[in-house]
Amino acid sequence: MRNAYKLLSIAIVPLFIISAAGGIMFWSNLNVELKDYQNYLQYQHDISTSCLNPAAAQSGPYDSVLQMCAKANVVLTTQDHSANLTYVDEGFYASCLWNCNGVVYREDPTAIMVNTGHDFWSCKFFGASEGITCTSADVATKMELSTSSASLVATDTGCGGGAGSGQITSGGLADSAGTFTAGTPSAGSVTDTLAHTWTAAETDSNVQVQCVNTELHSGGNIVLVYEFNLGPLTLTSGNTLAITDSLSLT
């Protein structure tokens, strides 16, 4: 009988492992833990690394190249009791995997600066542009979400691909003016930030694009500046989605 218990222990014990996220997990879920840790390392690398590489863009000792790019810090706060493994598989870092008192998901995507966005900067730098109506009053501070699954490309003129698709214009995730904070120039570059936190007042499914426009959806001269993919995410009432965009000029 004692030998039977010993054999049972040998069979069961290897199935468990202590989780870095807290608690005990099955060995079969170790790959999830490792994936989440890889996402964490990538996230830490991304938030500390600019997407600009000025040195690589300079072809000679006297060349000076103006570069711009936008990155985002996406933070989804939920009341989940275990991590959504689909988010982890998509590259999100989850603060907790099992037996959780809420889960926070983080991702750090890089945006696509669309053609109309470049037109907008020409408008602001030089007072004229080729493809948009250039006005002095418009500023690129309006943050919008979309449920569109379309591929994002530089020729898009509306949030979510093409002329615009799936924009969320009502409820807790409606487009809103972000809070702009100007950066301090240093060593020939500057990074400004634009941030907003949405609080879901309902269930919102397939949230997968964030954009920055010059006007809210009711405006008459909306210019899409940049956009990026996230998720797709599903938010339930009370979930918060905090996004901080960083715009670097070098």
C-alpha cells in the first residue's frame, strides 16, 4: 500500500509548479507563464527604447535628418480572476495569470504615421500642405478607438483603415480630446505625450485600433495623423483602457 502512495506521488508532483504570478499552476500551463514573461521583457524593452534610430538614417557626417514616430503605452485594467490567454498570445503582458484580484494587461505598439499625418505636420511647420485643408486652429489631440479589423496602411484617411471604419463615437469609449504634455528638448530630440483613459460603461468588443485625429468625429475637417493596432480587446462595464502616446521628433 505504501508503494502505491509513492507511485501516486511520483505521478502527480511533476504536474505542478510554483507560478511567478502567485499560486500553484499545472505544468501544462508553464508555456503560458513563459510566454507572459517574454511579453514582459519585450514590454520593458519597448518602453525604454525609442523607435527612432537617427544614426542609421544619416549617410554622411554632415547629414541631418528630421524623423518622427509615435509609440503607445496601452494599459487595460480589468476585474478578471485569471488572465485572458488570448491577450497573452497576442503579445500583452499580464500582471497576474491565475487566482487574480483583477488583471492589468500592457502592450507597447508602434504607430503608422499616415500620409495625411505627414501633410498635417507640413501644415504646422510651414503653413501649407498638399493633400489636406490646412487650418491654424486644428491640433492633433483627439484620440479615437475603432473595432475595424482592416489592415492599416499609410494611405488611410480615416481611423480603422481606408476612409474610416468601426469608429466608436458613443458610450464610455467614445473619441475624446487627450491630455497633451510637451516634452523638454534634449540632445537634439524631444518626446511629447498625449494620454487619455476610457472607462467602459457597457460591453465593448473587438476594440483593436487607436487613432489620433485633428477633430472629434462631429468635426468638419478631420485629419487622421496616425493609427496603430491593439488587441482585439473586449471591455466590460468598469474596465479602463489607458493609452499614452509618445511622439518623438529627432
